[in-house]
Amino acid sequence: MMQGADCLLVDGTLWRDDEMQQRGVGTRTGREMGHLAQSGPGGMLEVLDGFASQRKVLIHINNTNPILDEDSPERAEVERRGVEVAYDGMSIEL
């Protein structure tokens, strides 16, 4: 189903699985909360690498996620891989 989509809107909650624990704002991992981290083996970016022709947009981004900082190395990695970061007021035309 995803292969035929023009645009993929995917969970961008966390950069690392233990992000909330490391920042002292939560006790559970992303996986325990039902979120796939973007980085690391089997992460969302690795999954999205298999969808080269589609537009890919990360949505539902937690305020602890470093990709919100446009100058961060994490944001640069996301963009290098052809993935967009959603923002308030973003419009997507299909």
C-alpha cells in the first residue's frame, strides 16, 4: 500500500528510542509507547530509504526531538535522506 502512495506521512515522534529517558522527561522508551525512533538500525529513516520516489514527511514530532532544530546534525541527516519535517501550517498538495 505504501509503495503506491504519492506522499507518506509518518510518525516522527522521537529521534532515539530512549530520547525521553535521556532528557529526564519520561520513563518509557519510544517502542514502549508505540513509536518507532527515526535513527538507528530498523529506525524510521531506514524504513523510508525503501521509498525513494515518494514524498516523505515526518509528522507528530515530540518537543524533545532534535530535528526541530533546523541547524542540528540530526535535521541535516533527515534532509540528506530526502525526508521533510512537518511544521505548523504546512500544506500538502496531492
